Amino acid sequence: MPRLYILLWDVPNVVHLELENLGATSRGDYWWLHPSFEPDPEHLYRQQAGFAERAAQLSETLHCTALGVMNLEDAALLLWAYHRGRLVFQYDSNPMYLGCPVCSYSSETVGAFVHGLDELCRLRGLPHRQQTLRAWLVRRRGLGFMSERERLEKILALLELPTSSAHTSQ
């Protein structure tokens, strides 16, 4: 599974050539764009901000919806959803991923960060899935899944978005 990608949908036909020129690949009504860097723990905060900004720019410029996906060594899953450039959803499964190893807090005591799930569900036309999605977003690893990759696949399926395996099997 790609560790880092931007999934685009509701993309107007007039920008398909532009996406192809950016190196994006399509399957059906969805487009995948893979940034040219790998997450580096020494520069992760800057890279996260730049990656989220890139998803926002694409969403605004292409008048579509973009989901930025960053899987950090299967220890943390970060998601950002933008609709026409506006942040509608943000998620961090492990806000303490880069936490201080000698501090009194740990990733086990700080729960996932979820913002805007209701708006994302409305945008996808799936408001009835909000409670189920929230349960998967805040669930601790080992309770129904063993990796952030598995969690991501379940979240994408619940949002009726193509899973990573659908993209890699093209």
C-alpha cells in the first residue's frame, strides 16, 4: 500500500489532462496522486503541513474533493479532506506519534484526533455512517484491526471510496 497519496473525486472532465500531466492515475471517477517524498521523522511536522497544503491546493484549483492520506510506518494514520479548497475533515490516529519518549504522557493515554466527521459524511451522502466511522477512527489497534493500513481500508470502505488495494490492483 502506498504510504502517502492524495485521492481526488468529483473532478471536472476539463482538468483530467492536467492531472495526467501531474502524474496522477485514474480508475473510474477517482484519481490518485503520489507525492515525490517519503515521510522523514526529522522533518515530519513540516512535511505534514506541506502535504496537507498540497491536497488543499489541488482541491481548490481543480474544484474537486481531495483526501490526503499519510500512513506513518503503520504507527499513525493522518487524513485530511478538502472540498474545493476548504478543510472539511482532519484525523490523526496517534497524536503522540512523535511524542517525547521520556515524558509522563504516551500514545496510549492520548486518543485519536477527529475533526469534521459529520461534514465528511454529509459530503459523501452517508450521514447514517457517522457513528460507525467514529467507532473505527477512535478504536485502539488490536480491537478489530492490527495495523493502520487495515484501519484505513475499513474507513475508505465505509466512506464508499476505493480502497488502497483497488488502486494498486490496476
